[in-house]
Amino acid sequence: MLQANNITIKYGERLAVAAVSLRIQPGEIIAILGPNGAGKSTLLRALNGGIRPTTGEVLLDGQPLTQYPRRVVSRRIAVVAQEGDVRFPVTVLEFVLGGRYASGSTGAWGWETEQDIRVAGSVLHETELSELSGRLMNELSGGERQRAVLARALATEASVLLLDEPTANLDLEHQAAILALVRGRSELHKVAAVVVTHDLNLAAEFSHQVLLMKHGRGLAFGAPAEVLTPELLKELFNVQILVDAHPVTGVPRITPVHEAHR
Amino acid sequence: MTTTSETALKSVPNIRGLDVGRVTFRKTLVACSLLLGTLLIAILVTSLFGSEPLPTRASICAIASLGQSSCGLTPDQYAILLQIRLPRILLAAAVGASLAAAGASYQALLRNPLAEPYLLGVSNGAAVGTMIALVFFGSWEWSRPLMAFTGALASTFLVYRLAQSRAGASPERLILSGVIVTTFLSSAIVFVTTLMDATRIRSFTFWLLGDLSGTTTSLLALAMIVAVLGTAVLSANARSLNLLMLGERDAFDLGVEVSKVRLIIFFVASMLVGSSVASSGSVGYVGLVVPHLVRLSLGSDNRITVPAAAFAGALFVVVADTVARTIIAPRELPVGAITALIGAPLFVYLLKRG
């Protein structure tokens, strides 16, 4: 349903993304891996129209993204990004209700409907934020705030989720909980997800497909077991990497071997 | 994906409880009605204060009859009440509403609780526009608000552009850009002032600090119409402002047409500031003090903050102007001196709290 066709993005002279294509099917979870500055986040932002490709195009249901009104795109594609600081006293509930902006039938002035409140209530519950719904966003811990950002994206009821390092601020328990939530949406409601992450093992465990990116280019694309090989990962990160099978799940387990121990 | 979490819903305890404290249409209506009522009472009461004492009952009777009956006031008293005092109070209300609604919107749009028409240099831009109108098209009355609006719009865009960096606009950078534009425009104002004769300089300096005494009927009508329509347009965009308040990127991701909304807000806020400055000079800090107090008591949802700030701003300037014209009667202070006296310390407090 969402498709990037040979997109190239240039910032002035610098090439951020070079001729990358990506096809996202309903229910599919795709992880994008690569070193810092590989163009992962830029590619992710291009997928919802936040950055316009210099060449190539992004198609939603076969139509170029640019042909849809902004609201329609936001109803279909939600983003979970690293959240900037909230400088005004906004409650968690108000923040999450922001996710209902595009789904409202009324104009910008519109007030939330019962349905909006219900959806917000259920995603707050899913992200374990119900207790905090009346608290102010800038009183929350980094992890709680990250969950609120996810809750807001889920509140949009979009069929594609774009996640930029969604687990960066989270402890182990909440990392697993959030990814399980995304996984659940993908299995139950055929929601597709594209996740940019630095966590190779989480990618191996939770994604159906992996895209490796370096210097803006796609290095390899395929199932975790095909792509997460010592050779490709060494090329990607310039670090010696040991890959074996996870003792419980059997998915690839990635362990970097640092210089000092070789 | 309309069925999201139907299953999860069943296990959610007491969704209604979530609703507590959330801003609703009802809450907005109640808050604004209360503020409007207080404003009307304040207009009535402050019209009784002034260097010339007026009989209370007859004055209220005359205002209530909308000027149809003199209610036993002498012709002089009648003229003071309805041709001098009331227009001035109404202008104070229009200016206060305009500046507060514009301030609240600038703050949300620029993600900066310190953004304010006066501090951003927007008021000075409008003042320079007004001066150009006075010097070059002095005979044409409408040139003043028109040029003031142009000046306000130009300085808004200039400050916005100056404040942008690769990392976005930080609050400090924005205020700094505002200061630079303000000081630059101030020197332009000083330059033009030195070309004036002594008597004009005095009245002009007074006007620059915010002076509600020297308006005409048509400028008053314009200020009132712009205040009402402008606040309505800003309020209509308040839900988009709620998201812009969290960042332009977030707002875009969630479906706000960022550049369109930004243009509307800049345009309308500049009109509000322009019409206020054209009729009364730069009354400072109203756009800072009032939205801040409104947010403290009613929360940051712009659907309530923007219209409530307009009513509260009207109230604030009506009271401030009454103090300005009575405290050392029969002489007067510029109302801008009173609002700055209250606003500047609050600015320092907000800056400290960071």
C-alpha cells in the first residue's frame, strides 16, 4: 500500500538518500538498520511526505503522496518520532487527543467526540498511561513521554506506523511491551510498521524484513535471517560481529566483538 | 482501521473519568460568558471614573439608553461621558482584546511563552508604518491602519526568518531577533521624530507609549471590528494551534497544513496589532501578561485560551487605562506605562522560570 520508488534526497550537495526503493505491505514490519548518518530517518520522513524526494516518488495506494490532502495522509500514516520539549502545560490526555486531529470530521475548530475520547482512553490503557492521563507532559519521565508519543500515533488509527527509534528511552520491560503492541497491531489489524532502530537484536526478533542502509544507499533487503549475516554487518558497521541463533527464539543473535577482545 | 481496540475497550475501566479537566465547548462558553459579563460591568463602572465627576445613576441611564436619552445629565456631562470617555473605554477594550488574542496565537505558533507583539518588534513595525502614513499620506485617514498592518506583517516575517536556524527557532533566538528588529525600528522612529517640531514630538512620544485618547470614530469602529473578527478567525484555527504548539513537524505529521495555518495566523495577528497601533500606539506586554494568566487558570488548550485571552485582555486594558487617566488627574499617563509596569516583572519571572 505504501511504496517508495527509487527515491533520492539531497540536502544541497550532500546525498542523504540515494536511489532507495521500498514496498510496505499490510501487516508487515520492516526494520531499517545502519550507522549514524546513513539516511534512515530521512527515508522515514520521506515516507509520510515530511521531506520531498529530490527525485523518485512515494506512492500511497498507487497515487503519489503529494496528491492527497494533508489530513488524508495523516489518517493513513502515523509517525512516532523523538519528541521535542513541550513548553506549555499540556496534559497527557490532551497530547494523545492530538492524534485525533486528522480523523475528526469537523474543521480545525472541532471539538473531540465521544469516539475520540474512547479511542484515546483505550490507547492510554494499552500504553499503561491511564493513571497519568491528567498529568502534564513535562512532568513525565523520558520513558513515559516516549509511550505518550506512541499512544498519540496509535490514536490516529492509521494503517501505517513510521517509528523513529521508538525504544531509545525505554527500559527492557517497556521496550518489549511497545514492540509487542506494534506487533499486535500488525497481526490483528494488518497495520504495517517501518521502524528505524539501532537495536539489531530487537530488529531480528520483531521485524519481517530488514533494510540495511549505508551512506544513503540500500545495502541489502530481506528477512532477518538472510540479511543479518556477519559479512553484511561487518560491511555496515566496520565492527567484527558474531551472529548465532538466539537460544530461545532461534532468530539471529548479534554480538559485536570489540577490538580489545579480539 | 476503524475497529481499533474494540476488544481493549471492554477492559478499560471508567473512560469517563479521563475526561476530568479537559477543555470542552461548554467550558469555553461558560468561561467566555463570565469574562464578557465582567467586561461589560467594567465598561460601565470605569465610565464613571475621571477627572470630571459624573452622577452615577444618570450616567448609567444614559449609557443603557445607548445615548438616546440624556437622563438629566448636563450637555457638558453628556458630551464627556458619551463622546470622550465611552469611546476611549471601547477603544481600550478593542486594543486589549486584539493584543491579547494576537499574543496568545504568536506564543502557540512560535512555541514560545515569551512571544508578544511588543517584544517581537511587531508593534514597532506597525508604529513605523503609521509614521510613514502620517508623514506621506497625512490627509488620508485609512492610510494609518493600512500602513500599520503592512509594517506589522513585514516585521513578523522578518523576525520569524531571523530566528530560524538549522536547529529550528529557540525561544531565546526568537526574542533576540525581536530585540534586534525592535531597536532597528526604534532608531528609524527616532530619526523621523527629530524632523518634527517640539509640540508634535510630545504628543508623538505619548502615542508611541500607548495613548488611547487621540482616536477618531472611524478608527475606533475599525479597531472594534478587527478585534472581533480577528479573534474569531484565530479561535477557528485554535485546534491546529494546539498541535503547532508542540512543534511544526509534529503538527505536520498529525495532519495540519502547517504553512497555510502559519500564514493565516501571521496575517490575522498582524492585522490585530496593526489596527491597535494605528489607533493607540504601542501598548506593551498585554499580549504577554494576559495569555499567561489565562493559561494559569484555564489551561493551554487554545480553543479556550485564545477567545478567553481576548476578553481578559479587553478587561485588563480598560482597567489599566482607567488607572492611567485618573491616578494623577487631571494629568494623564500613557496606558503603555501602566501595562509595562505590570508586564516587565512578569517577563523576568517567566524568563527565570525558563
